[in-house]
Amino acid sequence: MKKLLVSGCLTLSFFGGSIAAQAADCGTVTIASMNWQSAEVLSNLDKIILDEGYGCDAEITIGDTVPTITSMTERGEPDIAPEAWIDLLPDVVKRGTEEGRIINVGSPLPEGGQQGWWIPKYFADAHPDIKTVSDALKHPELFPYDENPGKGAIFNGPQGWGGTVVTSQLYWAYNAQDAGFVLVDTGSAAGLDGSIAQAYEKKQAWLGYYWAPTALLGKYPMVKLDFAVPYDAAEWKRCNTVEDCPDPKPNKWPTDTIATLVAKPFHDKASPEVLEYLGKRSWSNETVSKLMAWMTDNQATGEDGAKHFLRENKDIWTKWVTPDAAKKIEAAL
């Protein structure tokens, strides 16, 4: 796995003890930054808080879910994976936690990763009777497809996405074709985003696949519909996620579990205060989506986003850290 080390040299302001003593107490910490926006900003947030608040010498390593978690399990590095989507690598995570090689210290996103079918919030407010997928499928006339008059539209993601396969299978499982709906291939991530943006600009109805947290939902509030059936893990694996499965059944889209993982060597040497911070540090999907929307609008880096969050959300982050650490972080900002 390639690594890009980001300098941990920031101007530090402390109210007690020297910088050298603080850094020696915490030591060097490697923090994994995955290649998506929420993970990028969270890794930078951890870097700033650990550097400024707890006297660490933090470095950011650029990676992805599979190589990062595998490396933590097999080699004990990097030290921290702030936003690990552990359902993507269940066998490795299970083995690593059972053997004590990696420790799940909490979740940065307690609501989990949310995938499914969504409608605009203004549409949901205007139609409070539409709460489930089945409710929406009763009304193709409310979701008109311009290219096929008389039909309703369900917008899907581009080819190659797992969510696109699941949406296609659920389209057939819920008999959406017989209900008068067309499954629309948006062609690309930009095409999918553009369809939501266009609907919002014109205050039109929209129904289709998306996920949270994302910058787009921070800008365009959406409401996720309930699939109104229990989650069947066996059926999900057998057919809902298999492109050529001929007989998909209705199912509930599971919530992706997101955890903060630490490698055992770091867990053994880290101070209780640092581990307590990592366990407490969490935010809502809405909070991080709005932050990502700000980052997108301002072409901001993960470091920019982290500093913006710290300046604008003192009421949230000060609950994660000790009073002494909070003073040091504020002084540095």
C-alpha cells in the first residue's frame, strides 16, 4: 500500500508542559485516510485534535478500505482507521478482532452508511403518505419520466456500482415495471447527481438510488424510503446483490456499519485520554454531509474542512475531548 505522509508540523500553543514532553508522551501516530471525502476530513480532524490537544506527532497515510484494514490486522499499521466501512471486509475484520489484532473503539457515524431509495424532502413534506417504497410505487404519475410519457422514473446509479445492481434487483423484486415505472440508467456519478440537482432546481419529484453521508445530500436534503420488510441476510447475499439472479425477493437495504479501528500496538501504548477521544468522537450523517457540501462549494481540502468544522462547531467537538485539550485546540485555531 502506497503511503503519502502529511507533515504533522503545525504551530502549537500549550498551557502547560513543553511541546517535546507532550509529543514524547503521545509519540508518532499514523492515521489512515480513505479515498472519499468524509474519511478525508475525519482523518484530518483526528490529526489536528491529536497533535494540538494531546501532543501527538500525527501522520496521515493515504489508503483504501481493504489494504488498510488488512495491513492493520497483519502488520499492526497504520495505528488508526478513523472511518472503516467494516461490512466491506467482514472476514478480515472478524478474524482481526477475535485475535485481538485490531480493536473497534467506537463509531464516527453511529447512524451508519445509508444506502437506498430516496425522495426530495420538499416532496416528502408535500406527500406525507409516501413513506415506503411500496407507497411510492402506487403513484407513477407523481414521478413522471419525461422521455416516456405515462411512466414513472426510478433513477439508478452507473454500471459497475454495487448499489446499481441492488437497485436493479429490487426494481424487479417489487414489480416496479408492472407498477408503471422505468428504471433509468443515469450513466455516471455526475449524471445521477445532476438528476437530483435538476429536480431540486425545478422543485420536481425524484425517486431513485443514493447514499449518505454525502456532500450532495448536505446541499439537497433527501428522505430515505423504508422498504417495509425485515432484512434477510441470506437472501441479500443469494440474489439481491447478484446481477444475473433471476428471482429477487423484496428485502431491506442494510445499514453499513462504520467503525473506528485501532491496531493493537497503538491501543496498548495510547493514553486513556486519547482512546477516550476516539471512542467519543462521532457526528451525525447530516452534520458531515453539510460539512462536505461546504468543502465541495469551496474546493476545500480535508484539512480545510477539519479546521472549518472546529471553528464552527465548538458545541460538538468539545464534548469529545478533555477540557485541557479543548483549550489547546482553541488556542491553535
